Amino acid sequence: MTVICSCQKGRGRKTSHGRPGSPAARTGSGASRHRGPRRPEHHAVLKSSSLRKSGHAEIRVMLKPKPSLDLLADLLDGLDIGLCAFDASDRTLGWNQTFLYLFPEHDGFVHVGEHYRENLLRFYRTRLTSDEFRYVEEYVASGIARHQAQSRPFEFEHRGTWLRVSAQTIPGIGRVRLWRPITREAAPAAAAAAAEAARGAPDGIAAANADGRIVSANRQFGQLYGLGPAEAVGLTLEAVVARAWQEAGGEAPGQLLARLRESLLFAGAPFEVSLPGDRWTRVIEHVRESGARTGVHFDITALKREQAALRAAEAEASRRASHFRGIIEHAPSGMLVVDAAGILVEANRAFRSALGDGTGGGLVGRPLAALAPPEEADRLAALLARAATEAGPIPTEMRFRRPDGATLWARVSAVRLALPPDPASPLLHPTLLQVEDVTARREAERRIAHMADHDALTDLPNRTLFRARLDALLGGEACAILWLDLDRFKVVNDTLGHAAGDTLLCEVARRMRAVLRSEDTLARLGGDEFAVLLPGADPLAASRAAARLVEAMQAPVTVAGRAMHVGVSIGVVLAPCHGGDADTLMARADRALYGAKAAGRSTFRLYDPAMDAAVAERHGLELDLRLGLERGEFALHYQPIVTAAERRVVCREALVRWHHPTRGLVPPASFIPLAEETGLIDRLGAWILRRACRDAAAWPDGTRVAVNVSAAQVRHGPLIAAVQGALRESGLRPDRLEIEITESLPIEGEAADLLMALRRLGVRIALDDFGTGYSSLSYLRRFPFDTIKIDRSFIADIADPGTAAIVRAVVGIGAQLGATITAEGIETEDQLAAAQREGCTEVQGYLFGKPVPLEA
């Protein structure tokens, strides 16, 4: 028996978004879903010798009413088998809905009379890569030959579904090709269930009017959705599905209900409906010209489960069998693989361990961006985008979020992988990311960066941070500056030692913070000098703050078991009335401070222009300084620097002292800044270099001599000429001279060139008091120092684990840079032992000797 069926009239085209197409599409014109012209004489023609014997039977078949024809077309569309018929010239005659469901690339484009070649071209456009497409003609020719000669079924995969293809030749018409969805067997026991699920026999049928309300439904339809056939009458499919979810104690997904409402507006391709209990149905609806529709409902739950199980089994087998994945899993550093959409497909053991996820089960399948804080999203997107277009690893540093909320800092290198095609795992354009845990290094850098603008002893802002905050306020709101100096602090240092002095400073900082506002800045400028920045303060508010600070220091401070009475003297200036720039304000605050000290200490004074008389005293000191250079009133004292292990003297630091005939011993802190300000530092520095080199040349042990050089000498003085002259006159080898600079000198421009010139002479360069200025890693990277001297404030508190960690970090950085690490301020055996443990190579302090004249 031969059957020729033309399929239904053109229906409204469903676009890729599931919405109706244009009006032209709904009328069946243009690129609509059309199966050929409808000709009554071809509705159904059955040729049979038995029928020729019964004319009445033949008439009954030929005059079968139109509804029966529509039902036949519905049943063909309801088959879970794609069907397409071709004539003897391989031109399309017709197709069913399932064909378009399986091959959506043809939806809206295939038409009656189209040659099979055009069909193949559309098919291969979805499968071939850009490199393969140049051979598309060969693929098409091969496909046509296979189509014409096919005698046995074969299987292939398309868009994630495996299809079995068979062909049947019909004499006088052409060929009919059939595509049946199949599932690959995960195990022999599952074969029968998979085959049954693949057949997808229709379970339920429901007819609805133009409003979408059901007018009749069979028993299977009621079983699928949990209601009797009569109960379904009058309900829309949306209402039926919503009721099924409600009776299961849940709520239907809003997206599902919206999709069901949209299905009333057009006749689209088959769609799927999720039901409670992880059940699924597939629905194929066919709309008549009157608007009435017939829906065929298939239970595809078993098919869904089987396909999911098969996909999971195949993916797991492929993953475990992959040599590439094995290498990644056992790599010592963290390794991640993401697909083109940024989804994690691999996360190895090292990364899981660093992140704190031992199993990794919660990582694969998640977006990589979900493992990072939201503020890292742009950095991560840029990394993956660059890796997709640039050759070679693309590095960056970023944060990941650990399950416990902590932060994992990582150095990430991303590179696009070029893997051979794997049919079992079609991973397109994967990106490999190597992840190195740098959290410890980042924390050390954070601590060192904190050192850059905070005092190591009190953890208060230092001079640099204070100046930055003051500059930020000036030109905007009014503010007040309080310049503070402790009274009788030197007595504590001289009688109880520097450790007691440090304890006192910490207690002073605590008391001062307690009486200030949270928006106020309390800074330690150095020694016993402090400063306070009061935003928005007027004279009354500044005076009240100063009075509170003075009062806070009236109670004795217990240090080393002794009650010590120290006070504080404060100078107060106001901006903008006392000056508009930071330098002027700080200078006038210092004059006000001296006025407070002159008034008897433990008090405060507001700046008065009359205080400028103190400048006269400064001029007098400047004159004495000039005369002292002429009269030879300066001398050098030397303090030994020894090896940490053997305590062998390897260097002596030259320290200048001024013995004034009337002022007595003038401390360096009083005349060095004045010498820098007046330009006398060049003469004084040249004398120190000549004398230190001459003394060192006479030392029989051949040790180095260290000479402190001020930032002013490096910035604008003839330092190189002074060094060359001192070496030439003394005959001292250049490598025995060590020039010490502090972090107050920015190493850039001419200053950097000058230091490099000194190194080329053979002179050693040391960074003194590391951690007290605006130190930073970039500062150390700017110049290759021979020696890094850790400030005594760190050594004094080295017993604290946090401080010890900072010292250890500095030692580690110095070792990487090839620098000698010297610990300053060693006064006890315990401090020496701690410095040795942390890796310091040289030490200096009162434990090994105080600064003394050479003849002593």
C-alpha cells in the first residue's frame, strides 16, 4: 500500500524567542513553516485491489471529511519521529513538526520544491567550524550521495541528541527520510527503558477552543496532570499546570506559566512542561483556522532522566579518563579550566585546598566570577577577554572568597587552550588559569605599606600621613594644628633606658587618643614629638582640645615599676588665619610650642606673631654654627656594628657632636635641620666625610666606616666631589666607605643618578632607619641598597609576634635583593637572640658599645 500525505497548512512561525513571527509568516507566505499547497485531490489516496472491488468503500475513503484529515496531520506531527519526503529529483515534498523540532535551523526556511542540497547547506552551517567550512561543497556532495544510496540505518549526534536515520523509497513519489531520537545505553539494564522513553508514545490528548479553554480531554491527559478528564474542561493548560503544582504543595515557576500563556498566541514548535516530582511532558499543539487547537501530550520523564543519567555518566567517564585532567588535578599549583562562558569545568586539588573546599564538588559548574568578590568582576572579565585574543599567559593578581569569608589573594595566569576535538566532551575554547596563592606575601606587603605611613612604636600616623591629611584639608574647611612635645621625657630615657621610654610613648599615645574625636588625626612625628589635626576647629574648640590633652598627661605614668611624671607642651595654630600652606602653619605651630615651653611647660599657647622673636634665637644658633665650623668645635664619635653570629666588628658608624663653648653639648637634632635649612650642611658634611675617611684609613682591622648623609646633600650638594676628595686624601678603599641615607629622600631623578654614581665609585649605600619614613616595596625596588638598617623601634618590640613577623618580612625582602640586614638599637641579649632568629646579619646598639670618641 502506498500513502501520500500533504501536511497541514502554513502555521504561524515561531521565532527563536518563542514569539509569533510576522503577519506574512502566519499566513504561510515567504519563509513560513509551509509544507506545500493544499490540494483536495491529494488529501488521501489509497490504492488497493480490494478497494477497487468495493466502490462504496473507495468512495468512503476518497470523501473522508476534513476533520479526519486534520486529525491525521496532527497524528503525523505528534509522532516523535522526524519525517521529510523528497521527490525523485530530491526536491522537498513535505515534512512534519518533529522534523523542525529536531532541526530548528530549517524552521521558517524550508519550503516545498527546495532541493536537498539547500537542506544540507543549512545543516552544515550549524556544524562546521570556520576552518572546515571551506570544504562545505565536499560535505554536501557526500551527503547527497549518502542520501541517494542509503540502504541501512545509521546514527549521528545533532544539537546534543542522538538520532537514528532511515530512508524508504516509494515508487512513483521519491524517498522518505525518518529521524528517530535515541539514547545511548549507559548500562545494559537501562536499554529497554531508554528505548521505550525514546519512542515517546503520546499519553494524553486535549482539544481546546479559540480561547485556549479545554473542551475535551482523554483519560491519559488527566493522569498526566493529576485530574479527571471532566475536571479539565473549561480550564486552560496554564490553569491545569498551576493546579498540578499547587496540589503537590508547591508553586509553578513563573517563567513556565508565562510560556504557557504565550502558547495561546501562536502555534509553535513542540515545547516542554515541568511538573512536580521532577516529571516532564512534551506538548505539540496544532491550531485550526477557526482558532481551535488540538494538543498531544507525551510523558517524557523517563527520557529526561535517562538522558541526564547518560550525560552525567559519559561526562564523568570522560573526565576521569582524560590524561589532561589528570595532569591538572595533580599539579602542585592551583589550576582551573573555564569554558567560553566563564563556567568552571575543572578545579584541581591544589586550588581546592587553597580555597578551603576539600571536595571541589561545589565548584565545578559554577561561574568563576561567583568565587570572587563583586568588585573583582571587571578584572576577571578583562583577564578572560585578553586570554581569548592574546598569545601567551596573561597575568594578574586578584582575590577569591573562601567559604569561611576570608580572602585568598592569588596571582592568576590565564591562557587559551588549543585542544583537539573530543566528541565525548565538546568543550569549546577552554581557558586554563594557573592560580598561585600569594596571600602571605600580600599580607606582608600590607604590613610594610602600613609601616610607610604609621609609626612602628605607637601605630599612630607618622609625619608623612599627617602632612597628606593636612594638605587635603587646606583650601577647604578651617582646621587647627596642635604641635606637642613631651616634658621631662629625656629624664625617663636617661634613667630607665629606651625600653622604658618606648613604654611611656605608647601610654601617652593611648591617653591622647582617648580625649580626641574619631575624625581628629593624632600623629607621632618622631622622638617625643606629636601633632594633632582638628578638622573644622575654631579657636575655642582648639583650646578645649589642647586643655584636654594637657589634663590627660597630669596623672603619673607607671614605667618599669616607677611612677613618672611627664607633661606636654602644646603650640596651636589655626588655618587659614595663621597661614594658608602646610609649611607655614607647621613652622608657626613650632614657634607656639616654644612659647608654651617658655611659659613653664604643661600648658598650651596659641600662635602670636610676637613669637617670631624666637626666630632671632634661631639666627643666633645659625651664626654659632658657622663660627663652630670655622673654630673646629665639631667632633666625631663612633659606634661599632658587629656580626650577629660572632659579634665581630665589621663597621663603625660616625656620629657628629657639637661642643659649643657656651651652649654646651648641642644635640644633632638641634643643629642638623638648621644646617640643612641654611645650606651649611654641605660644609659640615664634607668635613665629616674627610675626618671619617682619615680615621678609618688608620684602623688596623680594616673595618668599614658608615657616614650619615642628609637628603639635602643628595638633592643639591656637591656630594660626589666631597666623597672623591675624602677618599683621595685619606687613601681609603671605596668599598670601606658606607653612605647612609634615610627614607626622607625620594629616589628619583638627579638623586637616583647621584647614588648610582657613588656605587660606580665602589662606595656602599645603606638605607638607614627603615620603617620610619615613607617606606614601601617600590622604594626598595628603586635602588639596589647594599645594607638595610631596621629602625630600633622594631627591635625594641621584637618579642611581639606581629613585630617579629614584620622584621622577618623585611629580612626576606632584603635577602631577595642581596642586601645586608642590620638591626639597630640592640640593648639586651634577648633582643640579640631574636634578631638572630629572624635572620639579621649585622647588629648595632648599646649592648656592643655606645658612641664614643676615637681616642676613648
